[in-house]
Amino acid sequence: MENMNGAEAMVRMLQHNGVKHIFGLCGDTTLPFYDALYRLDHGMQHILTRDERSAGYMADAYARVTGKVGVCEGPSGGGATYLLPGLVEANESSIPVLGITSDVAVGSRGKYPLTELDQEALYRPLTKWNRTIDRADQIPGMVRAAFRAMTTGKPGSAHLCFPYDVMKQQVDASDVWAQPEHSRFPAMRFAPDPADVARAAQRLAGARSPVIICGGGVVIAGACGALQTLAESLKAAVCVTVSGQGSLADTHPLNAGVVGSNGGVMATRDVVAAADVVLFVGCRAGSTSTEHWRFPNRDVPILHIDIDPMVIGANYLTEIGLVGDAKLALEALGAEVQARLAHRPSDATDGAVLAGRAKAARRAQLEPLANSLDSPIRPERVVQSLNRLLPDDAVVCADPGTPCPYFSAYYDVSRPGRHFITNRAHGALGFSMSAALGAWVGRPQSKCVSVMGDGSFGFTVGELETIVRHKAPLLMVVFSNSVYGWIKASQKAGYDKRYYSVDFNRTDHARIAEAYGVKAWRVEDPAKLDAAIKAAMEHDGPALIDVVAQPLQDAAAPVSQWMG
């Protein structure tokens, strides 16, 4: 086959880049692309969603659990605008997601055709790489560039605008090929300057109480093993950000837990406060993780590893910055530290003692709440039940509202790696249901769980049909408290309880789920929670538990600072 049309070339380019799943929603400007997907033998599965936002979120979680580029697509006009939330979240979270949006014909521009939109201008500030394909002969090169941009350096999202008439133009088949390394991420890693690594090792080896704070970059880089080796060599306590969960197994003696204003507890704050050197790894040291740059304080010497040079020195005066891949950096740093262990201070603190105190304090805070038989059900009880009942390879996807602080503080995973997903970059509601489906498509052998507030349920309820259609055995848990809880809690803390436009009517989410064909339970009695979760996990299809839960503004949420 010497030539193919543009739509066929796009399908083959995705195939050559190792794509196995595409999440998306049909539209009239996408018809040639769908026809090519129908006619060609390509080995890819298209997951039809009920909302383009959902397609983006599915592709995001799919990429996180597989290490492959997530691909989503949508039509022109409204479809292009709806796909935006998924791409901006992925980009800010350093997750490679390719969004392909069809468009009106190039020849129709400026003639006011239906759904005309300057898509390239729209996506420019929100993605790492973004182009409009004006001619079919540009398709192979632009797809290659998109995958190269997404997977190298700091990973991120990319957008391709694919006009209708370009899909029908001819492409030379000899130009349709892909660079194999760019099908996974991180691709083509690079290491920091060895001289800087040696200086950092000297600083860490000489520290009495070093603390390592890990962000999402550790898990993205697959650097968990290298982190563990370094931490154990130094006997350094390890704290993680919300996105950094999984950097070290929660059960590891050196893991003190999540630090920061969302999910951190006073005990983990104390671990950071005790540090005489702090090493940030794959972490931007943002406002949430550092409680508005108070922990660590400005006087503590800072070392920082990150793939993005713009992160180094952005929020803290940094003594030594190591720009490079987290895995390569930690491996090099670990080797240099190992050579200097004989010079460790004789009175160096055992980080396991610090981490152990933090864990004990966290358990003391959690257990009376988790064991409470109060109604409405306390969120802590739900987390503790899932801690007991979920298998250790489960993947939990949490929405950023009510679930996030509780699961960040109290959910425990005995394995390192990607077992917890939440959208911390922009925090849009309605993420976790779609994310759990994307995670299941990418990791079908694992139990995938969505935990959401009832506000989020309202954003994403339509995807229950998608879940049923694909017979995905997801476990979904809804915290039903009839409020946009984060905002109401902020109004309580910072605005003298002047509650305005944050409450809504209670919904029977179990009945709604059943109408879609989902097996569902409604739980109001905390004593019946475990039985419902066990029954839901034993069900061989999608299952939802509607938990009538304590409102966030009345709860003892592990949040040190609300918005205000």
C-alpha cells in the first residue's frame, strides 16, 4: 500500500506508537477517523464515553498505571472544549496524554461553519505540545513530535487538531513510522551533573537528621527502589505529598506518611520540623505540601531533585539542585552516599523512630473515629474498612473533595508504586469514576476503586452506563453528605459560618446506580458497612455503595488549613 488517506495514517501512527486503547466520543467532523478505525486491522480498542471530560480522565489514569501514553479524542466545537480539563490535569501532573480533536475543514475557516474554533490557541497554554495539522503530509511527523514531547524530559500532555478534509487527503505510506522509545515514559532519561551529585551526597552523609520529601515524580520515574535504597542507607525518614503516595510502601518503617495541609497530620509536620537537611524529590514544594512554605522552614538547607529545572529554587533557596530523571539521580546519589556512610555523625537520628512516632500518632488519631458507631457514618470508618478489605494490589482513585484528605492521611498501601490516584493539579470534581475505569482498562487484574463525594457523582453519573457496557468490576463508594463540603468547611473556618450556596438535596445514589444496571447498596448504619463492602467486592460486575456520611464541615478532617 503506497498511499493512504489522512485518517488511515493517523490510525497507523497510533498503532506504531504502541497504542492499545483510545477513549473518546464521536462527532460529525470525526467520521473519517472512525471509519478508518472500523476498516483497518490495528489491534486497538476504542472506549466510547458519555462525556469528553471523562475520556481525558480515563486516559490519564490509564497512563499512570501502564507507563504508556494515554490517548483520548473528541469532536470539534463543544467536544474540543470539553476535552480540555483532562489534558490540563494530565499536563500539570506530568502525565502523557494525547488529545486528538477533529475540526472543520481547512477550506471552511473564516466562513462561519458550525463548530469553528481556534483550537490551537485554546490549547496552547494548557498542554506541553500543541499543533494543528493543516496538510495530510504533516500527520506522521506531528504524531511523532507529539509522542516525543509527551514522554521525554518532564512528561506532559499534547494536543493535535485534526481537520475533516485533512483526514481525506493522501499520505505517503513510507513516512508512517514511529520511534519505539517514545511509546512509554519516561523516555530517553538523563542524569544530573556528577559533581552536584557528589556534593549532595556529602551534605546528606553529614546530616544528623535528613528527611526526604517525595512528590509524584518518584512514582512516575519508577524510582521507588532507588529511593528505598537511599533512605535505608541514611536511615532517613521519608514523607510523601498527596501525589507522591506510593514512593515508598506505607508499611515501610521509614515512611512517616503524607505531609502538608491536605492529608498531613501534626505528627508528620513534626518529622519535617526535625530535619537538619531536606531532600525534595520529584516535588514542586508547592503550597499544599509545605503548608504555605512553613514546613520545612526557610532556614533548613534544601537539596532538590527534579526533571524540570524551573522547579529548582522556585519556592526555596536551594543549596544543591540536581536536574534529571529521579531514578537515575537517586541511583547515583545512593552510590555516592554509600561511599560516605563511614562519616555519618555518631549521634545521627534513626528516621524509623521519627516515622514510627508519626504513625503511632496517626493511628491514635484515626482509631477512635474509625471505630465510632455514630451516624451519619464517619469517613474515617470507610477508609479503615477499605484498609482491611481491599487486596494489596488494588488501585484507589479518589476525587479531590471529601475523599482526598481522608485517603491521603489514612489509606495504607503495602506495596510501592501506583496504587493511589487523585487529581491534585487542578482538583476538578468528577474525576475518580472515570479514572477508575481507565485504571481498570490498563490494569484489569487489579481491583479498581472509585471514591467520590456526592458532588462529584453529579458531575460524572453518565459514565455508569459506560462502566456497565464494559462490564468493569469497579467498586464505587459515594460519600453522601448533600454538600460541597470543602467549600462549606472553608466558609465555616474563614467566614464565620456564612454558608452560601453550598448545600443541595440528598440523592439516593444506590437507586440511580441500579437504574443503570449497577449492583448497589445504601448504608446508613456504620455497623453494616463492612458487610456491604465485602458483598460489593464479591460481586462479579460493577458495584456501588452509597454511604450516608458525616458532612465535611462537621468532621475531624486531616486538613490543617482550609481556603480562606
